[in-house]
Amino acid sequence: MSYQKVLPSAIDLPLNQKELGEIISKAKDWALMHGVCMRSKTNFSADALQFAPFVLTPSLYPRKEFEKAVNLQTVLNELMHKVAHDTDFLRETLASTIQVDEFTANLFKIYETVLNEGFTQEISLGLIRSDTMLETKKGCIEKCKNLNPNCPKRYYCCVAMVEINTIASGFGHLGPASRAIQSYILNELGHVDKTKNLPENNALSGLCSAMVEAWNIIGNQKAAILFVIEDVTYNICDQRFHEFEIREKYPHVKVIRRTLTEIFNTGVLGSNKELIVDGIVVSVVYFRSGYEPNQYPSKNEWDARLMIERSNAIKCPSIHYHLAGTKKVQQALAKKGVLNRFLSNETDIQKVQEIFTGLYSLDKKEGGDEVVDMVLKNPESFVMKPQREGGGNNIYGVDIPEKLTAMSDDERSAYIVMDRIFPPISKSYMIRPGGQMQPEIVEMVSELGIFGAIIGTKDKILYNRQVGHMLRTKVSNANEGGVAAGLGALDSPYLFDSE
């Protein structure tokens, strides 16, 4: 049973038909002229863009919970940094997963190889995004009342962690762009006074500054930052604006873009383990690809990834950071007492524990049979997650029993189970390419991502910041919500005081 609440709208809705048609037409043009765009997956052309789906008016978000998520990001940065550098923990946690998940096993082989050889570059760059939702189901409300019997929270309960992304954490451009387009819309509708409730968002400059900081640490003024990209890039604006931001603010820093296949064909390691691609020395590698099995179509791409890891370039992420972002690791972190292994401040530990939702192992050796029984009794309360990024991989609710019962004990250990989050519902118009000029108001739910940047070695953190946010919104009856996957829409939080 869902205990979802309905949030009010930022402005009075519905709009009259004439005003709605006019503002949608203006907003579409604004989006196209300001790079709030993607390439079409259905009618792909490298020479054409369409606007990215967006929500017409911003979604309400409680100010205190937004600030909680923002303030916790540097702690989560530190947590993931320390997890990535704990070899024993990664080995123990992923031992069963790598027996049945070929993709994670291949990543782990690269990790073991460079670990045994000795890391050529001990410094890692983490551009991390922590994805959260507001939880409103009964269990969370009861939890809050136990902590505070006089809890005045009316529309929501608390921020709950969905996942932590350590590779290709996108929307550094489209997050701030969402605020900009909705600010424009509010102004055009005569609500300029309400734009003050849209929090500043400097994700693009924050993420790019961290890349340049890593570039400065290497100190080779002739070296480039390498973006590792897909064979076909649909989310082109989000990637290119990172490149353009660096070139505009740091014109002496060169940026190049290559696929893993191209890196295999033209890349070499120099005499001092410098990574050289097309004759260009690379000092920082930023992965926007390499997180899905289909991005390694042959052994060549795996060899390219290994060559990168063997180099003295700073990687974002390094192979151990990539492994730290797997679902199995995050499930292990939710176990009682595990956070104490990585964090020393008791207040920080408590704050992280409070945002973790229930995460369960399906490994038979870790009580997986009991978890299976629990899930099958009430599947709509859970989500099954494999060790994958990029959206479209999870199994929800009523689809779980058939999938779960068809798996062997070994196969299911490649998945984890998470308590399903039931966020509050907001209402607005969702604007999509090819959609109606007079759309209906729809019920939606949102996912807030907070960006962090961290640089350091195993023993020393050199740089640790929270750098921005993004909000993705989907219709309330949809399971997945990735914008690039065509399932969600750009949005931004409209902060309100709930007490």
C-alpha cells in the first residue's frame, strides 16, 4: 500500500488554453536555442537536435530535505573514496557477484591486474552523483515519529538514497539548464517573484573545475583531458557543454573525445606510462562510456580500458572507483556497523544511515533464501537491481516473482533487492518532442541527484566539494525515469518551508 502524498503546484494550474499554447511554443524555442537538447533515438541524425523533455513548472521540494542532501554530499564523497581504496572490502563484497556476472568480473580482472602491478597513478578523481527520492510510505513516517514524536512534516517524510553513481554521472549541463528554462517560464507567466525559490545550480562549472584541478595536479601544460565516449552520443549537449565550459574558462586546456575502440587503435603507453592517443599526451581521463556491457563489443575495448588504467593519467573514475559504485557494494554499506569501517565521525555515520533505505542480498550465503521469501510475499514493495548503470535495467514490483523464481541460486547473487521508495506526487505539464501543444496535467514523481567532486590518494584527500544538483521527473506510474533513455523529463526543485 502506498502512502504517497500530493504536493501543491508552484503556480496555479491549469493554465488557460491560449496561455498554455503560447508558453509551450516559447519554451520549446528557448530550449532549442540554449542547448537544452538531445539527439533523437528514433530519427537519429548527427546534424539535428530536438529539445529534451522537460516539466513546464518546477516541482515542490522541502527546503530542509534539499539542504540535508546537499550538506551530506561531501561525506558521501569521502565514503565512496575510502570504499574504493579498501581492497579487502571490494574483494569480500564482490566475491560472489564476479562468479556469475561476467561484466563485473571483467572489471574486477582489470582491477586485480593493476593492483598486482602497482598503481601507476595513485590519485583518483571522483565526479559522483548521489540520487535520492523523498520517502512517504508508512514505515518511514513511523521512523520519523519515533525520532521526533512531534514531527510537523506534512507532505513528506525524509530523503532516501536510491543509488550513488561513480561513473558517467551525467546532467552537469542539463541540471542547471533545467533551472534556467523553468525560471524563464515563470517569468513569462508573470511569476518573477517565485524564481527566488529555485536554488542556484552551478553543477557544470563545478564538475569542470574539478577536472581542471586534476589536470593542474599532473602539471603537464601540453597534455589533454580525454573524454571517453560512446560510438553514438545521443545526450550530446550534456557532454559537449562540459567540453565547451573547459575551453571557454580554461582556454589553455585541450579536450579530446574518443571511443574505447579508437583508443585501442591509436593509443599507446609512453616510456613513463603516459597515455598517448593520436600522438596527444593525456593527463586526465573522463569516462562518459564504459559502464555497460555493450560498450565493450570485443576484446579490443577491454584492452583499451586496461591500457588507460595502467597509465599515469588521473582517471574519472579509476577502476576501483567504478567497482565501488556497484549495487552490491552499496547493499553491503547498508549493513549495520559497516559505515564505521570508513567514517569516523559518529554524526556523519548517523546521517548517512538515516538516508539509506533497506538493501538486501540475494546471495544464498548471506540469507538470500529469507530475502526471496520476503520479496515474493509482497513484491510491490521492492525493486531488483543488477550491477548496471544507465537506466532500464531494474525489475519492479509484480515483474519480480517470475524473474526471481526462474533464476538459479548463483544467478540471483548478481542482483540485490531494495525497498521500493514511494515519493510524493506533483502535478504539472510534461513537454515532449512531438507532443501535443495542449497537453494534459499529469501526476509525477521526482528523483534528486546531488553532484560531488573529490580528488585524492588512498591516504590523503586533496579536494572534496559539493558542486550542484539535478532533478529528473517521470509520470507517477512509470518505473524507470532516465531522460536520456526517453523515460523522464528535466525538472528543478522549487523549495518550500514545510514547517
